[in-house]
Amino acid sequence: MKLKTCVIFLFIILMASCIVQREVLYIHEPDFSIYESMNVFDAGNIIETKNGAGSSRMPAWLAAYIAGGIEEVEKLDSYNGKYVFIAVNESGVFNILEKWTENFTVLYDFSLLAASRIEKRMILSSSLYPDDEYGMFFETFVKNAYNAEYPGVVKEDASWVRTIKYDYAEPRTVYMFFILISIDKTVMQNIVRNIMTRTAASVTMTNAQRNSINRLRQNIFEGF
């Protein structure tokens, strides 16, 4: 009887330990849209660009993006005071990507990029699962961001490269197309704040979730 009681007691301790570890050691792996992504590859593998052979022919913004992502592009003087978004697509068929680029419009397509970045920012700022941290605010905020309008968004440029990629068993040659979009930081921040206000007013939340959302209001643009 004592042995049985001891086993049950140890089981309870083990389960409690697992629950604590889940909260303390949890590191969320974001399931972002791949619509805007840093497809890391070696610039030395670029065979051709829109402007000719060799990676040196790329526009400055694309060279910066390949070297270090969005943050490096936003450091360029040309985009001072702006948020930069880059839509990325790849295929072995040039005409498919060319058509994608032609049909891309900021009116209908930018909101996906915006919602994806907002989702990423919320996930990285949460200490628990975002659904637990923010409650229904999390899902509703992302949906509202996707359905919002973003006046002032500009489709700045588009470019492409043909490169060798080694992410499969055999190397493959693909075209990668990039669309550069920008929006004034002040304009974007006002839009996001308005979406947050509308979302907070439309959902029910616990006191803990409300506190987390208030903290998010204060720091959402840090690293945005």
C-alpha cells in the first residue's frame, strides 16, 4: 500500500514538473505566412539578375535584403522614416513569377504582409502561447489587420535573381522574385494603433490578458 502511494505521489510530482517546464521553457516556433520571408541563400550562387549577370548588378535594396533581411534595407537612406516590406516568391518557371509580380497590388495584397508582421511581433513578445497570453485578442487582431486598409502604401520596385539553391538533395536552379513595398512609419503606427483599439473593444479578456495587451500597446513597434 505504501509503495502504491509512493508511486502515485511521484507521478503527481512528475506531471507538475512537466507543466511548469512547459511554461518556463516554451519557445514558440512561429507559423508565419511565407509571403514575406527571408529565403536565406548565398549571394555567390546568383547566376543572373534582372539587370544582368552577377550579384553586383542588383539594386541596393535587394543586395541589403539578401545580406541581412528587412532591417538592413530600412537602414538605407532611401527608406529613412519608413517601414519596408518585401514579398518573396520563387519558382523554376520565370513566366509564373512575372505574372505574379504584375498582378501584385498594394490594395489587395499588402494586408497579408502587414498581418503577418503583426502576428510575428505578438508571438515574439509573448511569454506563453499567444492564445493564452492575449486570449481572443490575438486571433481577432491578426484578422482585423488582414482586413484593414493601409493608405499610403507604395509599391516601390520589383526585381529578380536566378540562383542555385541547395535546400534539397540535389542543387536546383530557381528564379526568385522580390517586390519592395514601403509605408511611412507614422502612418503605419497610427493604423495599427487604431486596429488595436477596435480589437480590444470587441473581445472579452481576463485581467491578465488585458495587462499583456496593454504592455503590447507600449512595445509593439520595438523591432517591428
